[in-house]
Amino acid sequence: MRLDKYLKVSRLIKRRTVANEACDNGRVTLNGRVARASTEVNPGDIIGISFGDRTTQVEVLAVQETVHKESAKDLFRYV
């Protein structure tokens, strides 16, 4: 699954266009490297997202195309 779509489906970022812009501006890393929106995400990957002066890191636990709002938190865990 594409990184921008995963960020939206997992609800780490609310909209896919915002996720796409964050990737274009270099605010999203995948396994320690700046990632493009089209980068493939797999279970076990570490995603880092910079929001202003703080950085959030999560580990990908599962990749699903669609998920209910309540179970979106089961797709990742904070590192």
C-alpha cells in the first residue's frame, strides 16, 4: 500500500492530500529515510512524522485497504 494512503487509512493524518503534501515536504520518514508518497509500506516498517517541533514514530503492524474507525488504531503502535 502507498504511504500516503496508509497514513489516511490508519488515521495518523486525516486526509490523503495532507499526507501527500507532508511527504512532498520531507516531513515523513520510512525506516529512517525521507519517503515519497508512493513508497510501499509493509508490516514492521517504522514511520516518522514531523508535526512542527515534535516527531511521532509508529511501527506498522498491519496493512489493510479499508478499516473501521474503531479498529484503525490496531494498524500501528507508537514507538
